[in-house]
Amino acid sequence: MIQIRAMRPRRPALAAAALTAGVAMALSACGGGDGGGAGEGAGEEPASVAAVIKGLDNPFFQAMEKGITDGGAAAGVRTEVQSATSITDTTGQADKLTALAGQDFDCYIVNPISGTNLVQGLAQLAASGKPIVNIDSPVDPAAAEAAGIRLATYIGTDNFAAGQLAAEQMARLLPDGGSVAIVGGISGDVTSSERVEGFRSGLPENITVLQEVAANWERQEALTQATTIIGANPDVKGFFAANDDMGLGVARAVANAGRTGQISVISVDGNPDALTAVANGELAATVAQYPYVIGKLGVDACAAAARGAELPQEVDAPVQLVTKDNVQQAIDSAPEPPAPYDNPFASR
């Protein structure tokens, strides 16, 4: 059975009329087309969109980059994507945004490594009146408010709900209960915290969390941490990892201990390697996100803004629990989800 949650606007935009007017003004030279995108009008150049995303050393962000470029091609929007050198390169990513902010793009898409590392560049964009679409990892609201930054919309996974889906599956795998461990990303990271909190909240009373560690989103660090945990806690029944790279590291530690099939490992992302690991029984499940869809929607949001549309403040991207029962469907449909989903920007 496929379990998929479609995106939904979570609450109406703040100061929507003023924000929409500002976005439309910033993009007025390049809007229009036939109403289906921000394509070329008569004698007009197409809209230009710059995107700054996390490191392309991770397949999740490789898929996001492709979604942005494919979305731009489909909508007649010129795109340029810059990325950090790694998932922890906060300064380098900020420098990329600062450089792009000085160029004449009509709209900016940002996927920050932390809630605050892009604030300086975003403040520069806000001062110039350029619209900003935030995807995947949210900009810290307090920091944004202090810097006078207004975001056109936020598009990303409901990470709390993703953690809950993982917990529900762990409960099915461990009907008699037991102890599990949690491997989070960077300590204090909003995305990791929400996934972990959702997982904890979704566990039944007969499953207890014996330990939580941070592995900085890295496979090797997760392998090291999980090896230590398994050695010290031979009765551990499961692991929840906040992303697939760490989940695959945990799965390697489980295999090294000769415990594959005895210790259940569930992670989040739905990367190709993780889907293969689910099919092979190395991972019990992954909560699949769709970074390709998130990237495409970011461009669609910019195009909708060009049409003068009122954008929802937040949009949840689809997620799906992938187990051995439905993994082939997930593989066949990638990088899109197997079930249809709504695009709230298409009709705006």
C-alpha cells in the first residue's frame, strides 16, 4: 500500500497583498506568456531566476538542482544554480548568494544550510525589493524579521510529519516494543530537530529511545556512532536516521555487526541508494521526499509571482513511506512521486 501525503497550504500569507504587489513589480518586465508560466511575451526576455542550494555532494540536492533547471526549461525561465561545496559549507554558500545578489536576476530561490547563514545576502536582496522563494530548509523567522527579510513563500517537506511516518512504521516493525536509537543531523538544525521530534512523538509507549546522537548528516560519522551504540547496547531493536546518507551508514554498522534483519533502520529522503537498500533489505524503510519536485515548485512560485499571483505562505511537498512492499513503484516513478499531487502555483 502506498502512503503519500500531498502538499497543502498551511496558513495564508502574511501581508499577502503588499508582498504580491512587490513581487509583481519586481518581475513586471518579464511576466506573462500564455498564463501557463513566466515564459516569453512579445519581444520580452523570459524571467531569470538564481538559486543557491546545499552541497551537490549529496544526491538529494543533485535532484533539487535538476528540478530547478527542468522547471525553468518547462516554464521558459532562465535559471542559474549555485551550490555550497558540502552540506556543512555555510560560509561558502553565503558567499555564493552574495555574489548572485549583485547580479540582475528577477527572483531568488534559497535552500540555506542553517537558519541564519544566508541572512546577510537575503537582507541585501530584501533591500532591493527582489522576491525570495525559500525551499526545503527554512530561514530562521526571528533572524529574517530582524533583518527586514520578507519571503514570497516557503516550499518544503513537513519534517515533523515525516518523522511521525517513520515512527508509525517502526511501531509496526516492533509490535512487542523495545529500545531504539536516533541519529540526527547537525546539532540544532531545524530540519533534523523537526524530524526527530516527529519520530519521538509518534512512538508508542512500548518503544523507548535509549540514545540520541548527532552525525552531521554524514554517512561515515553515522557508521561510527551506530557502531558504538550497537556495541554498548546489544538489545537495540531499531534506529531512526534523519537522512538517508546517515541511514546507510547505520545500515553498514548493523551489517558489520551481523544484525541485518534483526535491527530495523528507517531514514528520510528516498534517495536512489536508499531505495536500493530498501529493496535489498538493508533499510527497513525510508520516508521519501521529492527534492526534484521541490526544485520545480520553486521555479513555478517565481513564475506565479510574475503573473501577479497571491502566493501561500507555506506549501508542503509530498512525502511517501517506502517499504519493501512498494519500493519498486517508488523506483519506477522517480524523481516524481508515484501518485498525483497538487501544484498550488499552476493555477495562480
